[in-house]
Amino acid sequence: MPDMSINSITELPFMKMHGLGNDFVVVDARANPVEITPAMARGIGHRQFGVGFDQLAVIEQGAGDAHLTFYNSDGSTSAACGNATRCIARWLMDDTGKTELHLTTDRGDLFARDAGNGLTSVNMGHPQLLAREIPLAEDMDTLELPIEGAPTATGMGNPHCTFFVENAEQVRLEEFGGRLEHHPLYPERTNVQVAHLVAPDHLRMRVWERGVGITLASGSSSCATAVAAARRGLTSRKVQIDLDGGTLWIDWRDDGVWMTGATMHVLNGVLTREFLESLT
């Protein structure tokens, strides 16, 4: 196996993709494995000195069609990233001609399919509803946490804290999300969502992603919010969620939480050796 550490790379090809403005740098490392360090992820993720992204995703060889590994822009890792999974699934389906894929992640096995009309669906797996699974620092009822606003906790391979409010547009999310990400009930930090009910099958949501900040969309956050709304009796298990960057459709079925939406492959690029060496 070739040595593809940061010190040996002469250049690194990448793709820029987004799902509703939730944007990603994607590295296909199936043929040439590459080690992504926290410093490398932070450097590539810087929107002025690098490329910029909400998450960096690495495609690797796996037990299924591919294994996906995710990094946040602060260099930390995440077991799940729903929109990046959909973007990569669309690219792999277009490349191989397949209409269904089996992907593996640190979250577990995920299955993707072509939903028609340019849309891509991914089964994000069963939600984690117990405190120890999410995880929370203490064992408690996850439906209404003892935090002002009584949010709901959900795990989707990463932790979530969902607040149902009168008007999500009026929440000062930069201050609110930044504070709640580090709440002591969440030992691994948390994604924070604010949502309000538009109709019994329709939610408006905004999101603060841990390790990133405000993002235009988040797939796992949308899944967690749909699960929380259904558990609280606000909606059915099938909902439309409008985010700052567009719309996702979530369907909590017996086999897991399915997420459907649009994707975009924006460009192909190459990171230079000069830039990569500056990150060491």
C-alpha cells in the first residue's frame, strides 16, 4: 500500500459537493489511501486559506460499495453525515450505473438508492433514543431534557438536541447554538436544532453543527428533528423539512430513517504540495 501521509503527498485530488448548501470536500482514497490529520482537515476547511467545507469526507475501500469517514472543519471526526453520504452516493451511482448502494460508516451500514427526478435517498439507520446511546452524561428521559426549552435528545450516529419554538427564524442561532453545543449533558458535544411546526407534515428548521457552526442544511439533524417531532406527537413519521438551503423529506420507517433530497457536484480540484506542506 503506497505511503500517502501528508508528508509524502505531491498533490491531492478532491471534489467539492453540497447538499442544499451543506458543503463538502470529498477525497476518493480507494486507490491511494491517505491519512487525514486534524491539522490537515482544519487547513483544508478554512474558507480563506484553504478550500472551505462543513465536512470533509474520505471514500475508502469497504465491505460494501465504499466506506465513508467524516471530519468536521475544526478537525474533529463525526460518525455520520447524512448530506455528504447522499452526495457521495449520487456520485458513485452515476459512476457505476448502480441504483442502490451499500455504504459503511462509523455509524454502521447505510443503504442508498436513486429516488428519481435527480433526488437521492439514504437510510440513516435507526435513531438512538436512550441516554447512554446518544450519549448523555446521565441516564434520563430523552423526550424532554432538563434544559430551558425542554429540548429532545436523539442520536443518529452523532448527538442532537432539538428545540421546538414558536418561530425558528427569530432565534439568534449563533449565540444559542454555540452555547448549547457544549452543554454538560452532552459529553461529546451536540448538534443543535431549532424548529417550528408549519403543518402536521411540515417543519421549518435551522441548525448549528458541532465542530462547524451554523450550516445551511444538515441531514442527520433533519432526521433527528423528524424523529423528535414524531415522538412528541407534533407530526407523523413522514415530514417535509425546510432548511436555510432547501428541502429534505424524512420518512421514519421500520427499517430506519430515510432521507431524500437534491445533491450537487460542484467541481473537481487538486490541492498542491505547497499547500499541503504548509499544514504540517
